[in-house]
Amino acid sequence: MATQTEPLIETPGIQDGAAVWRIARDSRVLDLNSPYSYLLWFRDFARTSAVARGERGTPVGFVTGYLRPDRPGTLVVWQVAVDGAHRGRGLAGAMLDHLAARQAARGVRYLETTVTPGNTASDRLFTVFARRHGAALERQVLFDAGLFPDGHDPEVLYRVGPLS
């Protein structure tokens, strides 16, 4: 099994849904989806997602993603989170690198995600990811705040690629 400094990063399974939901909830940053949605996600989109496992094999981080139906060469990263006890070690970047390498073998050359203004951790994560992969990074508002019914901040689309 992996050590705390070297977590095992692999494809998630439905058995990881509850733990990932707790990581998302405890992040206090992510929009929390229902526990059911994480189970469905890992049933239907496991190949385009990743989980990092700690010493005991339990999830300590995750990335959820899917391939855009109208652009199958583009991986959309939905959520990235790391358990509080494992932050600051580069785990989020390692999970993104792992997932990008897995998807490159399937012809994926672009990564998209959305980041709310003021989320400096996510901005830094994807900016550094683009630099590390020698890729361009384009930003533009995808969903203006007025589209949300609950006062949500706008979501800015980050498009990274082509990945090398």
C-alpha cells in the first residue's frame, strides 16, 4: 500500500463514493453533490476520474471528470479535492497528471474546468498544470452569476491544451 508521502492514485470504484462525498463536504469550498451522485459518478465516469489512497487504502483525494460528448478529445474536470490532512503536498497536481496521462492514451488533448473568481488555489492548480504540460491556458466566463438562482459566483472556463 502507498505511504502518506506517496499515495496510490488509481481509478475509483463505487465503494469510494461515500468517502469522496465526505472529502467534498469537508472541503467547505466545493459545491456539494448528493452522496448518490458520487456513487453514480464512479459507476459511469470512473475511467475519467481518479482517487488517491492513503496508507490504509482509503481515499484521501479525488478528481471527477468526464469526456465532453461534443468534444471527445476534451476532458472536463468537475471537482478536485484533497483531505485536509493531506493538503500542501502536491497531491491535487499529481492526481491531475495521472488522469491526464491516462486520458492521453485515449486521445484526449484538452482539459477544461471552471473556477470561480477568488478561488486562488484552483487558479494556481490549473495554471501550474498548464505550464507543467507545456500547454496554453485560455480563460473566459462560461456561466455568468445571473444564470444561477442562488447568488452563485460566475464560473470561469479554463481550457488547457493541447497537452504534450
